[in-house]
Amino acid sequence: MVLEGREMDGIGNTMQKKAAELERLAEVLVTGEQLRLRLHEAKVIKDRRHHLRTYPNCFVAKELIDWLIEHKEASDRDTAIKIVQKLLDQSIIHHVCDEHRDFKDMKLFYRFRKDDGTFPLDNEAKVFMRGQRIYEKLMNTENNLLQTREEEGKSFERTLVASEFIDWLLQEGEMPTREEAEQLGRRLLEHGIIQHVTNKNHFVDGPLLYQFRMNFRRRRRLIELLHERGRSIPESHDSPFCLRKQSSDGGNTSFLSASVSSYCCNIVCCVDVSFSTVLKRQVSPEELQRPGGPFIKKTFTIIGDAVGWGFVVRGSKPCHIQAVDPGGPAAAAGMKVRLVEMCELLKE
């Protein structure tokens, strides 16, 4: 049965407030996990010794603060401390001996609870982990579940039909019965992971359309932890995980970067046919597009979001790819800083 009017009233004010609170918690969990993986890759997290005792998979507080500032995740030490304190308050990290409840900018050892198996798996955390696994499964497998569809005369992108989503959950062995799959869908909605496209209905087994409200792959900026609504924070042009915006001044816009407002983009790049080194001299757009020249065009389709697509663009007429986040969506699409020289952005 589809609930309407006062009974739902936009899912109900109480339910919306609860979903918003749970969504903020989910953002902290996802942000913490992304930071953990980055610190492992950077060897900031490693086994350390103190007083003849080895502490596995830990980091030094002072070194982490240095790393956050160096990687432009915080502007100063006080801000960095507040960011990490947020992770400690949510039981994502802890002092290795649990002797300090406050994060201290000192040579103290801290550890992510996921690295020592002490992360508290309450019901909320389990739902988030389940939602993330389902999200990744949908993104990584070939299916036609996510499509642009219409409801109430409006078009919505990347939607799921509730009944088809339940069919998929059963086919993938995620749930044993339709009733339990429907209950899972309701929990995902209540936790802010999915939503009805017009926020008028709860999750029900039928033809209604739903979208993922959370993008688990979005590269979170740690400063978002200090704000109630992190998604409203403007991008930092110095962040290594966003596409730098540049405004067009008219005229020849070939190979110019463009402002970012879409979820998906096509990057048309000129690649040096030698696939060897970055350009060491200024090249004009005309030279890049010259027939028979040393450059060929290659198109990368990258799924991004409000933060960006995991690469940095610099320059103008033409611009160039300066950096690619190895764990971001651009790298997943095959983009490499040493191969891609110049590009233009085609928004979809």
C-alpha cells in the first residue's frame, strides 16, 4: 500500500529528522574508512615499538596532524585536531591503550578500531555496511537497474524500481524472501541511504522509483566532519581530489576546463602517442587537433559527484591534467597523469 497525505507527509517529519541524523553518522563512518585506507597506503599506519612492546597498525598523533596539513585536509593544527577528535568521539579511532579520551597532538599511538577488530557493530553500523556492499555490488555488476525514469511527469536519473530492486536482492542472495527484502529497503530508506524520488513514500514492493541518497564512492573531505551539512561546503580549489573550476571567457573554448555541476562527465583528452612523458612546452589547441599530429583523442567517462572526480586540472587554452587520485573515480576510469596531456570537459 502506498502511503499518502498526512500519513506520510514527505516520509514524515520525524522520520526525515531521524534519516538526517543517521546520514550524518554514515558520512562520519565512510569518511573515517576512506582516511584509514589512505593512511595505510601512505604508510602512516604501521607497526610501531615503544618500551620493548610492538603496537600493530597504529599511527602517531603528531605525524597524522602533519600529514593532514601537508595534504590540505586542514589549514592548521587546531582544525586538524578537531577533525580527528570527531573520529575519536564516534569510536572510529582510539588510543592504543585507551588512556586518552581527547586526541592530543603529541607522540602518542592511536589506532583505527577497524584495524584491531574493536569497532562497535551496532544496528546502525550494520545497516550502513550492508547498504555500502549493495551499492558497490550494483556499481560493479552489469545490470539495467539504475536508469533514467519518469514519475509524476518528472524525469529522475539513476533510479531503481522497487519491485526490480527486490528481484535483484533475491537473485543475488542478499535476502531470502520478498518480505525480508522489502524490510531491508525500508531500513535503507530510514537510514538515509536511499530515498523515494519525490520523498512522498516509504519503501514498498511495487512500481515506485527510488534513488541512492548516499554515494559511497564520493571522496569525502575531512573538513566536512566539522559541519552539519558537509555537502553544502564549497570545493577547495587546492584539494587534490576535485576538478579545479575555471570560467570560460568566451571565444575558442576548445580544450578549456568547465565548471562542474553534473554527476557524470566525459573527458576528451589528447594523449601523446608515445605514452611516455608529460609535455615540456606550451602546446596550442590547434596543434593538439592537427590531423596527423603526435596526439590522439581519448574519451574517459567518469562518474563523479559534488566533490569531483579525483583529478586536478590546471592551466587554460589548453589545460592539462596535473594530478590523479589513485583511489578516485578518474583513476578507476583509466586516467593517468603521465598519459593525459590536455582535455576539455563535456558535461552530461
